[in-house]
Amino acid sequence: MTKRKPTPRMRLYSSEALDLSGLPAKHHDYARLFIHRLIARRIFNRRLKGQPYISMDSRIIRQYIPNRHVTPILDYLVESGQLDRTGYSKGNSTRYRMSDELHRSRCVIRLPESSSVARKVKERKERQRKKDDARKHPVHRHLDFWLNKVRVDEKAAMQFVSDKQRAEFSWLSSLSEVPVIADQLVEDRLHTEASIQAIVFKDFRSKPCRYGRYHTNISCFRKVLRPFLRIDGQPLVEMDVSACQPLCLAVLLHDIKSAILTSVPLTEEQIQLAHTLSIFPVCCASKEEDDTIRYQKDCETGKFYEIMQEICKVDSESQMKKKLFKDVFFGKRTLAGFRTLYPTMAGLIEWVKRHDYKHLAHELQRIESSIVIDDACDVMRVEHPTVPILTIHDAILTTRDYVSLVKGVLRAAFNRRGVNPQIKPEDTPSSVDEVVAQMPEDSPK
């Protein structure tokens, strides 16, 4: 007698307040599946965080919900006030958001009642996994091995978030007085609950993007919650590279100059000729290259952000970084103060962005991933396979016993590209008292 194939246990994110009593029973799983997709996209796509509506292309919806069920399900959710729907986003797809009631209710995990729905979800997930695995290298599979060993202290993490929110907004008598803050708290709680439960139920996701970055549950996990992550019962420590993206610009300059200088004999005349090649005309914009050396030194010593904060004329470091990346690295313009201080680097930025302003961001991400993942993590895979490591783009997480080892390997990887960054283990506050103590003095407590 042939054994019956077991039904896959696929879990769906849902809202505790979701009411499907007005829908036929055969539509319940598909309705939960649509809500699951809204929540999952908000968790695992950081670009959607904070946006009120999420675009859902009808062609994508019909891949996991039969065409005949889509209209009655969405119409019911909209008419019952559980879902808001707006027009087309840039002519591509309709945008949706859960109602305030669903947002404010607790995020829960549901098992599909229908085995056919569970199999359909699993098959679609398996197809996506195979597509992602085809782009993975041995180093990515090594990172996946440690990703599957990650656990989270769910109770302590949720308590910490509640304590942190109470500490930050204790000066408000009622959150209803400030709707923007109330919406932000709801958004944070939804993201927190769902991302924690994804790890609790081992719903791990990993995907290398075309720019080399490795996107996982950990890379989109909130920073303040990382101290509650565990591998084999041990807490994790983050090895963060100071001013990594600005420093990668110095690496790009090294790579370009090296390619130019090694393509010709190193005589004085030929070196001067190489400096005028159209490949990179601003490579030696200043005779002594003082500003390129100063730029790299400022990034390595950690003074770059302090200098830029004065130039940007902003009080907080977070505002400075937003303005810096918007007006220097990833935007269409170049900040005048940056051009005055580092003329050669400003010329390099304009040269890389001459056809498309997005090229610089993509190139810096490729350099970052080539150093952190293709070099440092691959060295750990080959020489120290038993040492736990996880990546968050420009940072590596490990347990406390291996901080010195991982820090040395990561520093050596950057040294091989001609730079020597500051790498500091980051300790995130794990109690409400520490949160209050670290709040700015001018913020209300």
C-alpha cells in the first residue's frame, strides 16, 4: 500500500482581529494568504517600511489565488472595512493596506485549513527557493547553515519593545493626541511581532541580490532586537565597519587607479599619460592627491561623519547621514561643501554617475559585498567552518567567544583592498533603563 504524502505545514502571517465570517469557508485560506502577503512584504522588503500602502500586482495575486476567487475575496475585505484599496501606483498595480484595527491587533501565525492551499504555497515557495539557490555560492550556503541555527528570545524581545516605547513616549498622556506617532508604534509592533515569529517558527529566507548583498531574516531584523538573537544559546555580537559606504568609494578609486597604472610601464611620462586617459580623467585631479589621501584617512579614523555633520549643518547624526547619502552618494546632486573639501572624490562621484545616478550606489554595494561576503566570510568558511557567522551587509555577527577572530579576518579583507577601517563590536541596550539613559538630553522623558 502506497503511503500517503504528508500535508506540508505552511504557516501564514495573519491578524488576530481578521474576521472572515462573511466569506464562504472555501475562501478563508485565500483571504488569509492575501493578508500574509501584505505582512510578509512589509517585513522582508525594507524599502516598504513606513509606507502606508503596498503595491500588489494582479498577475502576482493570481499566481497563488485562483482567478475566480480574487474579486469576491478582495471586495469582501474592502467592504467590511478590513482592507483599504487605492488606485494604481505609477500605472503598475493597485495598492492595499490593512485597516487600523487589523494593524493594531496582534500578529499571529495560522495554519492553512486546506491541504491544497498549503501545497500551492509550498510549491511556489519551493520554486522561489530554487531560483534563489541557483545564484548562491558555497559561502552563501555556509551562511544559510548558521542562519538555520538562529533562535530568538521571543518573550524578552517583545517585553523590551513595550518598555522601550513606554520610555520614549512617556511624556504623552495619550497616543491618540499624535496620530503619526500612534501609527508608527503600530507599524513597529507589527514588524516586530511578525519578524520574531518568522524566526520562532523557522521561516528562514535568504536571497543574494544582483549587487552582491545577502538578504536574510537577520538583515531586516530590527537593530534593537538583535541582542535577543541566539546561536546554540549564545548571544550575538555585531562587528560593524565604521563609514563603510564612504570607505568603499576610496576602494573604488584604488581599483580604478590600479587598473590604469598596471596597464602601462611605470615611467614618468607614461604615468602622466595614464593620468589623462579618458577611463578616469579625475584620477589625479590634484597634483599631490592630498584630498584623496585625506578623505581615506578621515573615513578610517572615524572623523568623516563628524566633518560632514559640520558641512551639512544638522544637529543629529541620523539627519546628517540621510542628507549625506541623498546629496552626495546616492542622489543626483553633489553637496557643495563636499566638493570643496574633497574635489577629487567629488569628481569621481560625478564620473561614476554620469550616465545614471544609481550606478554609484550599485557599485559601492558590489565592493562592500565582495569584501564582506566573498572575501571575509569565505575565509571563515574555509579556515574556520565551526565559527558561527551571519551578515548584515557591511557587518558580521558572531558569538562573543570569536569576536577577535572575526574582527581580524574582516579587517584583513579590507586591508587587501587598500583601506584600514575602524571595526567596533556593537552592544545594543537590553533593558529599559539603558534606553532611557541613552536618549538625547533634549528629548522629553
